[in-house]
Amino acid sequence: MAGLRAAALERIREIAGPSGVVDDPGQQAAYLVDERRLYQGEAALIVRPASTDEVSRILTICHEAGLAVVPQGGNTGYCGAATPDDPDRQVLMSFARMNRIRDVDPVGFTMTVEAGVVLARAQAAAAEHELFFPLSMGSEGSCQIGGNLSTNAGGLAVLKYGTARELVLGLEVVLPDGQVLHGLKGLRKDNTGYDLKQLFMGAEGTLGVITAAVLKLYPQPTERQTAWLAVADADAACRLLGAARRISGDCVTSFEYVSRASLALVLAHVEGVSNPLDQTYDHYVLMEMSAAVAQGSLREVMEQALERGMDSGDVLDGAIAESGPQRAGLWKLRESIPEAEKKYGGAVKHDVSVLISRIPEYLAAAPARVAALTDCYLSVYGHIGDGNLHYNLLPPAGSDPDSFRKQWAARLSQAVHGLAAEMDGSFSAEHGVGKLKKGELQRLKNPVDLAVMRALKQALDPRGIMNPGKLF
Ligand code: 2HG
Ligand code: ZN
């Protein structure tokens, strides 16, 4: 068996060629550890195929030889889904060389890209044609489209444009046995049975390998209005969201919540930021509207929404960005919360969702669940326009982050996730399951859902060679 595998690895090397294999231990290191440094991985080989044909030939060999494949994009995931853990059986497949923009269709508003295209490059390629690819997140300078789709990434514009899967019109996928699903027609309508592409998005590489995608593009927004607001409480934030969506004809692109404690972390640990308001408040919202409209008209709409919010008492205070740099400054307050948490010493991170209307209930109930276990510094923020909260728990000031994590992470996460599940929510709204949350998947996912997931895995990957140990 070992001899068969060694011969298979040799054939894979030949297919990828010298530049398609990473042998230097110094270079290997970055592929083998995950973004949050939760997992130190090991692999039999790190291969970087340059084409769908190479991926297909490599998978055919792996399938025959019983080698497993761990797909990896920009390696920015939070749950360890792209880290291999078997030095004899697992081949890490990186998509860094599959980075071609195959086509942009300015009539149909679509773009066909390979899995290894970095998200920011996909955005720029659309912009070259005066079009807009709306998927956007903190890691966009390094995360790749293949990873975005495999994890059904969320990010900062889900409220208006949806999660990654909603931005896809077709996929090219290599199945575990090397066969290729050619789904790049880019049709907007095709009612011919199961929507196969949906199976592979959010599957975290456990059913096959996404090698290319047809993405939906949109008109470029010509105006953006961004406001940093203090709101009375979470109920007020939810009412403001509804009012702003109505008043603007659904131009609210982002609606992000930031608690007093999360802002305090940013102000204490991140360079070049300042509090846009004179006072401090308990609850903030970063609201952005965007549209392709005549210059200035969205500003009036934003002001109208804020005036109404102030009249009703939902909005206590606020500042609207007057320039690009001011807008960037407001976004920096929100986007650098993860960096501030890291500088504080790290957080036990959560990514839960409930119905938007139940966000206040979640926020009211969660502190007691946490406090019943141990004292924590709560850094609560997130995409409340999507019903998604990052309910992050940091060690109290002065205590050691590593021992806090070792002692409490599992129990704290069970409490935070359990509350979301009790409220018919999700324990993982956007970061996925990977290795980190697979126990929680078994504990909290409906057994019928789990049985269907297992049946699909068995049908598509009966030999279990696709990203083993992830999700299940
Ligand atoms: C965000 O919304 C990301 O900034 C990261 O999803 C959240 O670091 C986190 O917990
Ligand atoms: Zn997020």
C-alpha cells in the first residue's frame, strides 16, 4: 500500500512539474499552518496544479491510490478546513497558480474566473469593465474565489447582495474520481433538475474541488454614504435597519453593529483610529448605503433616515463621512476589531446567527450564559443586517490568554452556540465548520439534515478522499 502511494505521489509530481510542487521546508510552512494558528498541519505533498486538466489527473491518481486531497485557497479560514493532518496520506492542493480571469461578459454582467483568483483581483477585473463584484471582506487581499465559494463566505455586503453562493451562476468542479462537472454556461435560468453547483458551495472541499466559477456582476455604485451612529439599544438598531431599508428603496448595503467594548479595543490597540463622536455610547451601528444614482441624492436619503431615527429616539448621535478618507476611517473602526482582539491576546471567537428580529433577545440572554461559566471581556459586533453576530470572548484583563483558552474555550463556545440553537439560529453563520466546529455540527445540527449530508458525502465521495476529517 505504501509503495502504491509513493508511486502515485511520484506521478503527481510529474503532472505538476517542478514549479507545481513545494518541497522547500521554509516555503511549506505557510501552507501547513492555519490563519489563526490553531492547527499545525502535515502533508505527504504540497501540489500547485496550473489547470483543471492537471487537477483532474491528480484526483484520478489519488482516487486510485487512496490518497486524500485537502484543497487550499488563500488559507485565511478561521476553522482549520484547509489544513492537512496526515503526512502519509494527504496531498495539499493549492490553487495559487490557477489564477486566470477567463472571461468578462459586459452584456450579461458575468465574469468567469479560476479558483485561485484573489478576491481583490476579481473585484478589480470587474471594475476595469465598469462593473462591480460585491463580495467583500477583511481578507480580500489574500483570500481566493475557490475558498470563498467552498466556504460560502459572507462579509460586508451580504445584506444587499447575498453570501458567496448567491453570486454564482455556474461552477466547474472536479469530482473525487477525476471526472469534471462542466457547469460554466453562466445561464441565469436553467430548470433542468437538481442545482448541482449548490452542493459544492459551503461543502468546504469535502465533495469535490471547485476549479472555476461564473460570477454575477452588478452596476458599479456611483454614490456611497457611510454613517457611524450611536443607537439607543439593539432594538433601536433593528428598527433603524428596517426604516433605512424602506426609506432608501433597499440601498442599505452594510449594517454593522459594534459594541462599546469592541470599539474600546480598537481605540486602545489599533494605530491611526479615533472616535468619530464626542461621547461614548453602549451601541454603535456602521450603516452604508450605496447605489448607482445621481450624485448627492443618496446623501439626502441618508440624512432623512438619520433624522427619523433621531426623532424616534433610536439614534442618539452620529457622523456621516464627508470624504473617501473619512469613510475609510469609519470602516477601519469596524474592520480592525479582529486585529485589536489579536493584539489584546486573542479571543474565543463565535459567529452565530438568529433572525434579525431576535438579535435583541440573543444579546439580552447571552451575557448570563457566559457569566455562569467564567468572567470574560465581551467583544460583541457583527453583521446585524444579516442577523449575524461575532460574540467574541476575551480573557479578563490581566489573565493569561492561553490558559483562558485551554480552560474555557470549549465550554464557552458550547454556551454561545447552544443559545443560538435554542433560538432556531445557527452556530456558524459565515466562518464554516472545518475541524474546529465539527463536534458542534454533530451536537447541534438536526439529525435528519446530518443524515442527508452523510448520504451526499457517501454518494459523491465513497472512498472518503476529499478533505477527510473536516465537517464530519
Ligand atoms: C469579521 O466580520 C470577520 O470581521 C472576522 O468575520 C470576525 O474575527 C472575527 O471574529
Ligand atoms: Zn464577519
